[in-house]
Amino acid sequence: MTINQGPPLHAEAAMASSACVTGGNVIGACGCEKAHPEHPLGPLTADEIYRSSSLIRNAWPEGTGFTFKVVTLHEPAKSRLSPYLEAERVGKLPGHIDRRSFVVYYIKNTEKLHEAVVNLTQGRVEGNVRLGPNLHPNSDGEEILLVERACLEDLRVQAEIAKLELPDDAVIVLDPWIYGSDGVDDGVYSDKKRVWQCFMYMRDAKNSTEADSCHYSLPLPISPVVDGVTHKVIRVDILPTGLDNTVKPLEPWIPRDANEYIPETNDLRTDVKPLSVIQPDGVSFTVEKFSEMGHALKWQKWEFKVGFNQREGLVIYDVHYDGKPMFYRLSLSDMAIPYADPRHPFHKKQAFDLGDAGAGLMANNLKLGCDCLGSIYYLSGVLSDPNGLPQEMPNVICIHEVDNGIGWKHTNYRTNRAVVTRDRQLVVQQILTVSNYEYITAWYFNQAADIYYEVRATGILSTQPVDLGLTKAPHPYGTIVHPGVLAGHHQHFFSLRIDPMLAGRGNEVVYDEAVAMPPDDDENPYGVGYTLTTRRIESAGGYETASHRNRVFRITNPSVLNTVNGSPVGYKIQVPPMQPILAAKGSFHYKRAQFADKSIYVTKYRDNEYYAGGKYTNQSRGVDGVRAYAGRNESLEDGDPVVWVNFGINHIPRIEEFPVMPTETMRVGLRPFNFFERNPAIDVPQSRQEVNRSVGLNGVEGLRDGVSAMTVDGSCCAQSDSGRPETLARYFTAGQVWDLGTWRYGLKAWIVEWSLSASITPLVFLIVA
Ligand SMILES: [Cu+2]
């Protein structure tokens, strides 16, 4: 069905007025110009979400019910948006672009799935299509609760639970999982319909009223399967709990201890002193609205726009550095977590947390002093709920500065003068909770024109039951992290989508390899030489990093040459090493995780190709995604490549990762390569004690027992500047040193103030060396 003409609007709520913002700690000029709710990159407003769902409703007969899965910004075609942004930057009036939304919805309680594009400017549904078989959109909180309830109310499930003879006050907790795909359709087992596979747990029976009890430490061997349309239990799977795929009859529960992470259940250490981040003069960034829900950031020569949507959460647009175009669009495109256990039903466990759930929908409400330390500016979002109504998403993005150690340093050993700067970074962060797991994702911008994308995985391992008698035995498919608890092996794959515009349009992708020169009596007589080969990627495809050849991928602009060395300006990509997906090529894991086999994919830009795992990942069949895009083998001659950086870890769980996992950190780097004429951070002011106000602890009495309060009188940086030699510093740590410079015959002199302790009057020495 296609709807070409939508009905007139029923509701035309007034556009909320908007103004630019400066947070309490945000300094710098704010033009306080009128914000532009009509900006084509502005995330949908609450009003636009409401209008989108209303226009869809009005296109159907009265009384039709709907479940809205996605109502999000339909981003304009690059051919329209790119000139718009360029005109905007130079202060010209950009050409008008209609506002559009992209809507995915079910006719309620049916499997009739539709996607539509709504023209919000013209108030009509521009296109609507009923989607074919084997396409299933994301989950949402309301649906998950329905599935949980269906399991607990089902008589067959209750009968299986009864066989466990659980304690009277046992509380059952369920984790509904995306069913996955295996291609089976035999009447009992089928992945054709929208289905849920639920894993079952119990709260600690000794403390069953504690809603935050770690149920993952008490997994049960029962796994109901629920129809995603009728929300009825289809069947009840019993899980294998041994070393092989044998499924045993359920037996009475053997009581065991839980393993809790909440602080009130643990003895907390008492020797952690406060560590506060203070910026006494405020922060160095500004935040300004470019639309009602869109924000423009400026910090240390960086300028970019921040968006937020249901699928990707945080999106960075239109990145410039020192006025130069850098990146058109940056986002985490998707993630895939295939599990290794080959036994039914674990063989279907593969989560696509963006496509299956949504990084925006799962974004945490970030808290000052907990998630974010220091002077923080928060951005909020608004998404659609299943009824097509606006759902506030407060504080989903936090922005702040961090000190990342030394940025650059050199000490001239002849003069002992040290020149040193700190590496200040701007962090734009969001945190996702996807059922048991957390992902802390952040963009880091620094003063050397580098960008880093960081993922920290934390949260709780997805666990399954294992026989108590096997607790001390190695398990082929996971690690036993607690008596009766198996944490299965799995891989994490992330796909970062990089749409560049380095120094303007017409970018290309190349890779360098460092290769040894063959020994040659003339050219390489001592056999030590190596040189660099560079290859241009001419057509779309997937590539390995080949660490043994030091293969480095670069995005360049061949039409803009560096004035110093004549190289095309560019950025190199630092790609973390990644073991490709281990699932076999013919498996559904492999086919679905289209970005898990290569570290780099390069594709030709096409509108609306944002998702590495395909548009609909839930129970996907592996026909859509970046491997399919690259498979078109399109020429990249037109200079509009998109680079997909795939990275991750093979997660063999450790017992130390239970009951909650210390963060596991992964980082992708985008670093200028022959882009600038010199170190772009050369102009960063010196690190100075007068500004940094560090505290010298050496010689302070009572340090053994901790120092409760310190005065700011140490002077590490000031002394570095004065050229204080390390050999002297070893002996004169508590006082001041004045450098008198170099005298005749190369003799150097210092006046040194020294005291046995802070309470004794210091002595003054003249040192000549
Ligand atoms: Cu993991």
C-alpha cells in the first residue's frame, strides 16, 4: 500500500519557542539569536513527533490501532543538505529543505509492519509501504513488559517452575531476548514470526523483596518462547546445564548464595579520599541551539552539531576545525554480540543493541557526580513512545572537559628547560543500558585536532545455569563465575560510521603499508631499510588491518595538498585489533553481523544507508547491511566514500567480571596526517602551577595516614620551568629553587630553600655545579 496524500492535520500545536543556551558553567559568547526549529538536522521536536503519528493515524480508518516503533528525523539527502550547511557557514540564506520524519509502525496486535515518510512542512504522508516477511523492528519497554507478564502468567511456565520446588518467597525475574535467527521453520521451532526467547532467573530468596538483587547470579533452566504479536507463550524450552547438549528433567532447586553488586550488601572500603574536578573560571566550551532540539558546540577550534535519535542516540554532524571542514557525519552505526554456545537455544543469542533496541531509547538519564565528574552540561532528547506520543529523555548526553595527562613535552637537557602542555579533551558522552549490559560511549576531541571514539563495556554478564557439580570443571562454552552460573563466551563488535569531508568534498581512502626493502649492495647494503607503499581504494569493499604490515588507513583529500610536503591532506584511522567473527560463514550469526568480518569497510555514499547491520536487525536474515553495500563494488571515483570502522573484543568472561564488570575500554582514533603545517597543539598554553594548582605532598607530615587537607604551595611545574635538575630535586623536595642560570666555564648556579619539615624555618643554600 502506498499513501501519496495524507489528510489535513488535526492538531497543529504551536512550535515551542526556543532560545540559545548557556549552562551555568558555560562561558563564552552566546549570540542568543532566534533558534531555528526548521533546521534540517534538528532532531524531531515533541510537537513533530505528535504530528507525525497523527498524520499516520489520520491516513487510516477510524478505530485502527497502532504501535509506533520509530518516529525519528528523516535526514535530508546529502545533495540537498551539504550545500545548505555550506551556505549556513558563510552566512548566506540556505535554500529551504522540508522537515520530514521517518516512521515505523505496526497495525496494533498484528504483524502488519509499515514504514512511512511524513513531510512535516507540508503536513502529509509522502510515502508508506507495508514491509514484507522476515522484517521485524526494534523492541521497546512496553513490549518487554508484556512479554515478561505473558511468561509469568502462562500455566505451562508455572508448571515447569513448580518442578524446581523453589522457596516459597522466590521471585522470578525474566530477561526477554531478541529471538535471533537460525532459519528453522518446522512447526514447533520457527523464526519467521516475531518471537521472543526469555531467560529466567530468581532473586535471592533470603532477600526477595530487594528489587535490585542480582538475579543473574541465580539463573534457572527454563526458557519460555513468546509470540511477539499475540503475546502468548508458544513453547517452553528447557536449557542444557551440563557440558554437552543433553537436556535433563528439571530437578528441585538446591539452595545457594546469591552474588550482589549493590553497595549495601558489600563491605565498602573506607580509604578513598575525595577527588573533585574544579574549573574555577568555568569551562572552555559553548553550547548553542541550532534548532529546538539540536545543539551546536564550540570548543578549542572545534565546531560541530549534536543530534540525538532513537536508533543511534548521539550523532555528530558538520564537524569543522579552525574553520576547516572535517567530517559530515559521525555516529556509532550498530553493534553485534554473537554468543559462542552452540547448544539450543543459546545458538540464536546475538544482540544488535542499536538495531534491536536503540541507543537513543536505551540512553541513561545521566547524573551529576556519578556518571559525570566536574563541570557538566547536559543535553536532553525527546523520542516517541509506542503510542506515537513524545517521550522525554532527560540528560541523555553529557558534555565536559577532562585532563588527559600530558599533551606534549620536551626538556632540553642542555638547559634543563622543560616545555610542557596538558592534553585537555572535550568529552561528549552517552551511556546505554541494554538489559544486563552497559555501554559508555563517548567522543573525545582534543587540542591536537584528534578525535577519539571510546566504548567502555560494563554492566552484568548475560548468564545461564550450569550444574552445581560442574562448578570446578572447565566449561567449553563459557566461564563459571559463581556456583551454578555460566557466563558464555561472546564477541562484541561495534561499527563506527565515518562520513568525511576533509578540507571539503572529493575525499578518498588509501592505506599505507611499511615494507622491508630487500638487501641490495647499492640501495640497502646493511639490510635495515624499509619504506612505505600507499594504495588507493578504488571501489567499495572490506579490508583487514594487517598489523604485520602496519597497514594504516587514511582518508585524504587529493585536491588539497599540504603546503609543507605536498601530501594530500588527510586523517589516519587508528583501528584497534579485532578478531573477526568466529561463527562459520554459512551461519546466521555471520550473515547477520555484516560488519563483524572486516576491520574496515569502505562504501560509496548513498542516502539513508546508516546502519552497518541493516535497517532491521531483529531476526534479520543477513541480506542488508554494510557487507551488502560494499558488495555492490561501486567505484569510489566520485570522491564520496563512507568508512565503517569495525572494532571489538572477544569476551572470554573472567570471574572478576562478576557480579558486575569493571569497564573494558576500546578506542578508535582519527588523527590528522599531513593535514596541518605543524603540531596543531603548539599554541596550547604551558602547563603552569599558577593555573593548575597542584599540591606537593613530599615532606608533608602525616602522609602515611593520609592527608586530610592540603595547602596549595607545591610547585612542580614552576620548578620545571626554572630548570631544576632532577639530581638536585632528589634532595631538595620541600622548598623553592631559584635558577641563577649558567655562569662562566659552564657552571650553573641555584639558590635553594630547604627545611627538614614545614614547621622548621628553612635554610638557604647557594649551589654551584
Ligand atoms: Cu561481553
